[in-house]
Amino acid sequence: MASFLDAYTAPKKDIPRRAYLTVSTLVGVMIVVVWCALSYGELVRGDFLPTPGAVVGAAISGAGDGSLQENTLVSVIEIMSGFIIASILSVPLGILMGSFKVVEAAIEPVTNFVRYLPVSALIPLLILWIGIGIEEKITVIFIGTFFQQLILIADVSRGVSKDLLDVSYTLGATRRTVVWRVLIPATMPGVMDTLRITLGWAWTYLVVAELVAANKGLGYFILNSMRGLFTDQIFLGIIVIGLLGLLTDQAFKLLRNRMLPWATAT
Amino acid sequence: MGDGDVMAAPAAALKPAKLRIADVALRFTPRRGAPVTALDRISLDVRDQEFSVIVGPSGCGKTSLLRLVAGLIEPSEGAIWLDDKRVTGPGRDRGMVFQSYTLFPWLTVQQNVEFGLKVAGMPLRQRHDISRRFILQVGLEGFEEHYPRQLSGGMMQRVALARALANDPALLLMDEPFGALDSQTRSLMQELLLDIWQQSSKTVLFITHDIDESILLGDHVYVMTARPGRIKEMVEIDLPRPRHVDMLTSPAFMALKRHIMRSIHEEAVRSFASGEA
């Protein structure tokens, strides 16, 4: 036991893959066990903490009448629209902002101002301007992600080694070539990481937007379930969001490894 | 030195200057503080197929001098000519190898070597022929499809050298290219470079703070002063070629080393005392 502790408590030291998986699984199982004990053992009231069975039941009935799929689809459409529009604009602008002082001077002060405004504080205004339809949700997600992406991507672009650009000039590249064939490819791993991180944030903004005013979507589903004290449905909504988040994150990881094999850890 | 040396070596005098640096000064004003003269009245000629080395204490502006020749920065005064054409910006006639690793991480070894040829619009077949030749020359056959992150530091610098040579530059600029390598790898790289230079007879301007390296490689070693950087003296390295790492302990080598070391040490002390380094 002592040697076990000794081997597994050294900072930054690798542990066997099997041990890693065992620990991960154990914690997962423990969470479920504690949940089962608390709910089935009636240590906590049922309308506070639903049983796993009740959540599965809610999933089955939600899938049965199609409401679960519908709400999920609405949320996915909202988040993807807002996120994709934000990314299409933030990636080129961010790259320019990090490498061209003129662009930086033009955009950075405004960005830094907007970036510190909590998006939730803008929701009332957005409702007034845009209403409570899907456009408003997309706008909330857009504002929430765009400015953060811009700053992060500008940093990535700023971090591209100047020597890399200089060596390209000495190899005969023009400015244009350097931007297209050197600067942009050099930023790609950082850009992908930024997108992956901000996609996680987009989920937060989505739920915030839907909690305030919506008649569809997973956030609405959760809020509406609260009104009827359907804790099992609340849990279902949260778990679905968690799973979707996990799924998109893994998809991004896969995409990055596919698109940028040269930047993948061995 | 200077005129006297040229007179004493009539064979060298026959060759015209390939690179001419004439009265070059470089000044800049930091955001805070007084204007700085980094380089002052630098003049030197590099003749065709010569291997010239610049050594100097750190902060003396040797890297700036190389970047001036590359056209990456502009001199405040004076001018630089390569083959009687004034240098006004960077160009493929002056290939450069940097101290930092500057391979394009998203390109394979072969694609890296072909980068300059590709931006020049050379057809694929021809590009492949050239890259194959230089990859072979730097001893990296079998690594064509590797990405830079799969290579060691020495291998990366070999690719960087092959990439610069593939463009067939009139002048090869090297800014402490082996500075980040361990000493064994550095020796091997020096021998490789000597070998390639002997075969290709390129004109080289090489920067280092390693005195052994400067003597081993150079036909001439220029010693720079502490800031403001000037050319303090030119030392003719009359060791026979081809050179070999074994020469490092020969009496002739040691004498040259002693001379250059003293010369640099004076400058280092001066710059240390003035708080520049």
C-alpha cells in the first residue's frame, strides 16, 4: 500500500493506463452509487432528487412524445447558428488583429469593452430589439462567444513567431504569400483550441438565453419542469446538455487531429 | 588590416566583392529612453565563395547586422550591395538559417525544403528533384515525410539548411544556427556544413559567439566591438582546408583562438562595465 501511494502521488508522474481507467471508472460508479443510495434509500425527498429510474423514465416518455428531440434540436440549431456565425467572423478578424497593428488599434478597444459586459445583462435589451424568437438566442450566443474568440484568436496570431515570417521572406515569399501560407496555417492549432473552448461557453449562454425567455429548447425544458416540480425532467435536461457538450468536444478533438495531424501530440 | 591583407593575398584580390557593406549604421529609439546606436560605421566586403564569420560579445548587434543584409530591417545610414545590386528588402538571393527553429510545422521535411521553390512557381517534378538532392546532402533521406515535431533539434537545423540551399541563394546567411544544439551535435553540424560548403562553394556570412566555431569554419573572422557594434578587427584564418574538428587542438588553431578570445574579452568587459550585458 505504501509503495502504491508512493508511486501514485508523485506530481506530474505518469501512471499505468489501466490504473488511470480504473480510477476514472471508480469515481463514475461512486457518483451513481451515491445517487442511488440517496434516492432509492429515500434519504432525500423524491421531488428534490429523482431516482435514476425516474430520469430514465422521463427520457423514455420525452422521447416517446417527441418533446425531448424537439427541444434538443431547437437548442442545437440555436447554438450551432450563433457559434458558427461568430466563428466565421472572429477567426479572420482575430488573426488580422493579432498580426496587424492597424486592425488591432481599430478593434481591440471596442472588443475589450464589450467583452466585459455580462451577456445576461444584455438579454432584456435584446428581447426589446429582437423579440424572444430564435434570433434572440442566436444573438446572445453570438455576443457571448464572438468577442471572447476574437481576443483569444488575436493572442494566438500574436504568438506566431516572427522568425517564421522572416524566414519565409528570405525564401522569396511575398507579404500575401506569408499571410496565406505561413501566418494562417501557423495559427490553426490555436484557432481550433479556441473554438473548442468557446463552444463549451456557448452552451452556457444558450441556457441563460432560454431560461429568460423561450418556449422551446433544453433551457426552457428545464425551467418548465421546475414549475411542475418535475425534478426527473430537470435532471434529464441537464444530462442531455452534458452529453451534447461531451459529444461536441470529442468531435472537435477528432476534427483537430484529422485536420492538423502535424500538431497532434504523439 | 584591410588593404594590407588584400595586397598580401593577390589570389583573393582577383575576386571582386560579392557582398559589400558600406558605412552601415543602425539606430533606434526605444519607447522609453534615449536613442540607441546598435551598429556604427560597419564596412566589410565578402568575396565570392568566401566563408566569413562575425563574432562578438552578446548584444553587440551581430544579429542585427545579419538581418540588415537579409533585408529584414533597414539601415539608418549606409548601404548594402549584393552583386552590385543594392539591398532594399528581403529576397530569395539571400537564404537565411536562424538560431531558433523556423521550420513550418505543418509541412513535411520535403515540403519545407520545397517551400521557396514552390512560392517561386517551380513545377512539381523539378521541385522534387531539387529537394531530394538537398535532403540527401544533409543526410535526411528516409525522413522526407516526417513533420518537424518528429525531428531532433539537429535534424531540424539540417532541414532549415537544406531549405535555404534549395533556393540556390547567392549568399547564405547563418545566425548562430547551431547555438541551441548540444556540443556533440554541434560538431557534427559544423563538419556537415564545411562539407556542403566545400562542395557548393557558396558565399557564407555566419554569426556566432563560439570562437572555436568561428575559426573552424571561417576564411575570415570579424571581431565586433561591444555596443555600439563596430568591426574591431579582421582575422585571417589561414588554416588549411578541408578542415576537421581535430584541428581544434592544433597549435595554429590555439594561437588564433587566443588572439580572438583576448580581443572579444576586452569587448565583453567593456560592455559588462557599461551595463549592456
